[in-house]
Amino acid sequence: MNANYLQQMFGLDGQTAVVIGGAGVLGGALCAGLVQAGAHVVVADLTEEGCKARVAALEALGGKASYCLVNVTSRESIEALLATTLKQTGRADILVNSAGVNAGSDFLDATDTDWNRIMTINLTAVFQACQVFGKHMVSVGSGAIVNIGSVNSHLPLSRIFAYGASKAGVLNLTRSIAHDFGTKGVRVNCICPGFFPAEQNRKLLTQERVNNIMNHTPMHRYGEPEELIGALLLLVAPKAGSFMTGAPINVDGGFTAAWF
């Protein structure tokens, strides 16, 4: 194996990566992948306790990491995140939007409160972060943005229609921004995970739902958070992913490819 070749293709030495939602389960795995590829990772999340714990874990891997609190429902908070990142590291090369929430209900029982909360955090926040960080990246002529979609970006699932609508919006938004940024040195792509149980969705996994998921997943298992890292590094690496923009990568055990 030629380690130098892999480093040239996928290495992120000298780059700064901001992971919004970096204290979460999936966001944390993405942070670990980025830091081990050589990036300085800025963990951006809502609680100081979660951010500090994530930074400590990343430093234990031998990487460079810092944190900044962010409330994704506030454009001003996202703008402050960019300013802090530039102050801490002098650059902002990579943005990963991995914050997200979910709620389950039958359609007629859903509330405006749940709908608005899911849309604000899952979609509006992605729009605002892409705009804030994208403006900076365009100004320097380089950068990579990865938004976290879902299999719901492609297919509706029962009882989580607001989540599905928000994730479909994330994919469409990703493609639109990629079109706008295509000649400006900034690539924008989307990872669409399948089923990776975490606290936000575990309570939705009734036995019936689990059976349906397994029956529709050719690999017949859930994903592990670390299994998202390969797709992320491909999309953010300046060389390996240099001709990829507007692309969704499904990491779903075959869920979106299965027909039963």
C-alpha cells in the first residue's frame, strides 16, 4: 500500500473543518474521521458539555480540535461560528451540516410546533449555514460543504413526514447551491444515511418498524456511525473528490436500491 498516495488523495493537512452537530453520535464519528485525516476540527453544537467531551475525544486521537457553541435556529449564531472559526484557525475549508431532529406521528395528529421545529433545524439551518460559510468560501475561491440528508431524501417513510420533507429539501437545496457555486471553487454534496439508530430516532423504532427496515435492507443490519467516514472523506478531500458536486451518496446498506 502506498501511504503517500492515500495521503495525497484523501489527506486534509492544514485544513479546518467545521462540523455543526459535532457533539452528536453521527457528527462525532464524522469529526473523528476528519481529524484523523489531518484537519483541525471545530466542533459546533448547542451545549458546552457535549462540545468539550467531543474535543477531548478528538485530542485523544492525536488530532487538533476546538469548539464553538452554536444555536442553528439563529443566523447570528451561525455567523458568530464562522467568525470564531476564522479567529481560532485562520480559515474555514470544510463545512459539515449534521445537526438534525425527528418526531413521529400520524399525519392528522402532527402539530405546527413539531413541523416548524423540524423544518427550522433540519432545513432552514442548513440553508443559512451554507449561505454564511459559502460566502466566505466563494470569497477565497475554495471549499467543500457536505450536508447530511437521509434515505428520506429519496423515499417517504411512514409517520415521519416532516422529517422526510425536510431531508428531501436538503438534497434539493444541495443541488441548487452546487449549481450556483460550480465555477467558484466550492463543491457542495450530500450524504444520505440509511438507518443508524441514535437517541433522536430510537424511540420510533417499534418492533414492527424494525422488521420492516430489516426486510427492506439487503445487508439486513443497521449502519455503524464510522461507516459514514469514507463517503465524507471522498467528498471533502480536495483531490479525491475534485470533480464531485451536487451529488448524493447513499450509505444505507442498499435500502434505496431494494425492491420487494
